[in-house]
Amino acid sequence: MASETLAIRDVDAYYGDSHVLHGIGFALQPGRLLGLLGRNGVGKTTCMATIMGFLRPRRGTISLFGENVAGLAPETIARKGICLVPQGRRVFRSLTVRENLMVAAQTRRDSAKPWSLDRVFALFPRLQERHAQMAGSLSGGEQQMLAIGRALMGNPRVLLMDEPSEGLAPQLVAEVGRTIAQLKAEGLSIVLVEQNIKLTLDLADDIVIVNTGVVVFTGTAAETKANDAAIAQHLGIF
Amino acid sequence: MQFWIIQTLNSVAFGGLLFLLSSGFSLAFGLMRIPNLAHGGFFMLGAYLGATIVSVGGNFWVAVLGAGLGVGLIGILFERLILRRLAGNVQGQVLVTLGVSFIIADLCLMIWTGDPWTLPAPSELRPPIRLGGFAFPTFRLVVLGIALVVAAALYVLMDRTRLGAMIRAGVDDMEMARGVGIPVSLLFTVVFSLGALLAGLGGTLGAPMLNAYPGLDADMLPLALIVVILGGAGSLLGAFVGSFAVGFLYNFGIALFPDLAYFILFLPMVLVLVFRPQGLFGRVAS
Ligand SMILES: Nc1ncnc2c1ncn2[C@@H]1O[C@H](COP(=O)(O)OP(=O)(O)OP(=O)(O)O)[C@@H](O)[C@H]1O
Ligand SMILES: [Mg+2]
């Protein structure tokens, strides 16, 4: 059990009285990339928010290397190594690029090759060029790089990425895809939430499809590609 | 001519005092999303504490420091023991600050009675400075100087340190700030007690001009609110510009149109609320 990097089990989450997640569950294995797919409004972001502690699950467990983190404060969860690239990027607009990265820096004893400002700048040279610029004045693509860099500064043991390709031009989507592939190649365990099915099927090892707050399909990327019916039924395309 | 120069100087000196009052108030408002309605009480408490320290033979500057530290300590206790327990309940927090403001007012009345306490400026600062045929009140210039030094220090803290960047991140997007591991509860304590400390200092520094009297709290709180609404909650630059703007409106309003003073004071606030609700230097809430 504890070999799983992140395991979500039977999680129920609500916004006030509105019941959004109905016993959701999936597991991320070390070094793998899990693609979380689903139509608009089925609860993918809510699921990320619940893992991150933004939303308290009313039921279920969220375990990080076997330790239940459900119900902990977001800052505690972040310090345990779950780092989020949020939907809509949510960079700190009135901080410079460099400050955005610095405020998110965390050291972790067990990270062999820790992330630093220099490493993030090496990954995204564009950010280095703009290091003194206010994050709010960056382009969408640059903000996405910053959001990814900011999450990396936390030295993630699990990286959650919520629609990193949303609203980007095709060549930038491809660039984000290459970055994700590179992070995965370095051994990072990643949950990738996406609407871009092709991108996800190309990058992911495992696929989970969510519909209205429940998991309706779990399988490897290869199985998913072969299963047109599941894709057509739950994602409504092809 | 003397009238204009003196009124201008009074306005900037009062603006400096307002900056001491409202800079911390604004930062806490921006970060914690609640107006601390006991902030006027903190200022009044600072004035009484300072006057008391001087009345038992303390040096004026010791009194300023003592009042700042004393009120700062009260701020820490208030945040840690009361506000913290109501985390997430904004309405409850605001009501509690209102309740504490009443408690402070009543305690002050009990301890220091209903008669005003005067606090003379330190004797070495009483003779006016003469420049170009005009006499400038030395003490007010010193208060202005202290406010400018505090402004510079706050600027360095907020703009040049990691702690300041974390505070600004929390003002920008509290949830995301927590999500990247920023210990916001510690920031709350720091910012809230810093605001209390500055209000306490300001209370003593202001006492030679304003005295300490029952109702000083209720006189000052609206001014801090106007500053923050003009400048934008959480913006240091906004608090700076807003303080001096209010300093001028208040002094010249009272001197030139005493019947309309409050109208002149509140009109810009209403206009800002209608046309730019985030304040002149505030950010649009996301
Ligand atoms: N803060 C909120 N308060 C109340 N309801 C919300 C809130 N955020 C989302 N919801 C609702 O919860 C449901 C799930 O939303 P969620 O954002 O998790 O979907 P999603 O799968 O991420 O969608 P998308 O692909 O559009 O990002 C939706 O019906 C949405 O309207
Ligand atoms: Mg979403």
C-alpha cells in the first residue's frame, strides 16, 4: 500500500450543500504520470483542491506515501511535498517572477537533486529574462511556465497539474508537453488534469476518467487508446 | 501666507501620523481580509500609555517605545488568542474586533477617567524652528520625519525581503499562498501585531497634538478606514498616499470650510468606492 505515492480513497467533497465528489478514488504509483480526464465541471479541479487541502473532504482518505493527509491545512500539505500547478495559473500577480519562485521555495531532506532558482531558470530561460518583471504582466504562456516553476520550487514528491495547456497557443501546448515529459523522465510522480485528450494520452502511463464526481474508467494509457467506447461515452468525442 | 504654510505643514504632519495609524491597519486588512475595528482603540491606548509613562517621570521617547511595545503585545495576544479561533469566519472576526474596541474604550474610561490627558511635546522640541521668516513647529516636523523613516522601513520590509513577498503573495491570493507552503498564520500574527505596534507608537506621538481622551478611538478609526478605502487594502503605497491626502483634506477642510469638513473628507471616499472600489492602488480581487 505505502508503495503508492498518492492514494485517494472514497473521497466525498462538497461546496456548502452541493455534493461534488462522490467517493472518488485513484492511485498514483511512483515515477508515473496519471492523466485525469473528464468533461467540463465534473469535479477535476475540486479533486485537486481537495488533495491540496483547499477543500476539506467530508469522507475518505488521501494518503501520501501511506500517510493520511486528508483534512490537513494546505500549507502543511504543501510542506509534505504535494505541489500544485493550479488551473488558471494563479501566479502572484504583484510579485516579480523571481519573488513568485522564492516564496514557494522549500527544502526537503530526501530530495536528491533539489530544485533551485537556477534550475528553474535553466528549465525556463524565458523566466530568467523576465525575472524582475511583475508576474501579472507576463503572457499566458510565461505565466504557465512560472506556475510550473513555482510548484517545482517546493521540491514536489507529487506534482499536481490542473489543465496546464488551457488557453495556450498550439506551439506553447507542445512546449508545455515537452516540459512535462522532461519532468516525468526525471522521475517525478505527476497527476495531470487535462481537457486535451491527445496530449494526455501521449504523456500518461495511467488514465482515470471522472464523470460527475465519480471515477468511471481506470486503465493504462494503452488500454484507454484502445477503448474508443469509454472515450466516446465519458469524454464525448471521437 | 503664514496661514497656508502652517496649514500645509500641519497637514503633512497629520498625514504622517495617519500613516503610522493606517499602514499596519491596511496591511492587516489586505492580508486577513478584515478591518480591525479595534485599531482606533489601539491608537487611543497608545496615547494613554504614553501619557502615563511620561506622567510617572518617563522620558517622552521611552514613552513612545513603551506604548508601541505595549500595544504591540496586546495585538499579538488578540490575534493569537481570539482572532485565530475564528479563522475562516470573517463576520465573527469583524464583530469580535468591534467588541474589543468597546472593551478597550470602557477600560480606558475606567483607568484614565473621562478627563483628557495632555502630553506635552518633549521640551527640546518645543521652540519652533525659524526658516525664512516663518516659524515651524519643531515637534510636528519630527513626527513627520519619524513617519517617513517608518515608511521607508516598511517599504524595505515589504518590497525587499522574502517575508514581505510572502505577505504580498497572501494579499494577492491567500489560498494559493497557503498552497505553496507559506505559513500564513504566522504572517497574520506578524502583520497584525506590527499594525498594533505602529498604532501604539502613533498614539503617543500624536498625543501632544490630539491629547488622549475618551472618543479618540472613534475619531481616528474612520480616518484609517478612509485612508484604506482611498489607497486600497494591503497596499503600502496606497496607505502612504492616502494618509497624506486625508491629512490635507482634514486640515484644510476644518480650516476653510468647517461646516463641510466631513463632507470634504468622505466625498473622495464615496467616489472611490463607486468608481474604483479596489482603491487607487489596490488590486482587483481575483
Ligand atoms: N467554489 C465553488 N463553489 C461552488 N460550486 C463550485 C465551486 N467550484 C466549482 N463548483 C462546482 O463544482 C462542480 C465541479 O467543478 P470543478 O471546477 O471541479 O470542475 P472541473 O472538472 O475542474 O471543470 P473544468 O474542466 O471546467 O475545469 C461544478 O458543477 C462547479 O460548478
Ligand atoms: Mg477544472
